[in-house]
Amino acid sequence: MLKVIHVTAAAVSYALFVVRGIWMINGSPRLGERWVRIVPHINDTLLLAAAIWMTLLLHQYPGSHAWLTAKVAGLLVYVGLGMVALKRGRMRRARIAAWLAAQAVFFYIVAVALTRNPLPWF
């Protein structure tokens, strides 16, 4: 059940990120709506809590397992790129590039999770 919560929250997180990115590209005022600023943070908190809980239950910790370390490192890159894409980027072109790069990193994280290999394509 915990894994289902984690995977579902990850899918919702990605979907919300894609939608917000499209709104950013189109200059939509919806990006400034209150729920858009709140719901992703609630979902991402649930996602992180499920991840931490699974880590504790399974005794698999970043630093001890290369694939999990890669997943956490990927998460940090994803969050950083997401911040540039949706908040911090000054130029539209940079924001779009960060949004696209963040999506590539998200799929890397998913591939690492599925294969339990930090280099899932090799």
C-alpha cells in the first residue's frame, strides 16, 4: 500500500509539474491561482513522507545503496530545475529549457527506481 501511495504521488507530482510548465509557457494566469501554489506542495510532502517511510521499513538508505543514492541526487537536480522552470528563471527560454531538463531527470529517477540501477540504460 505504501508503494502505491508513493507511485501515485509521484505520478500526480509529475502531472502537476507538466501542467504548470505548460501554463508557464503560455503565460497563463492560472499559474498564480492559490490551489496551484498549495496542492503540489501537499502532494510532494506526501510523496516524500512515503519515501522516507519505505526507506525506514526496508532498511534501504541513500549512501548504502547506489541506486537509492542516485535517486536522491536526481531528486535534488529535479527540484532545482523545477525551481528555475517555475519560479526563478529570468528568461522564458531558460525556464522552458529547465522545464524540459527536469522532465528528463524525472524519467531518469523513474528508470533508477524500476531497475534499481544508478545507470539504468547501460
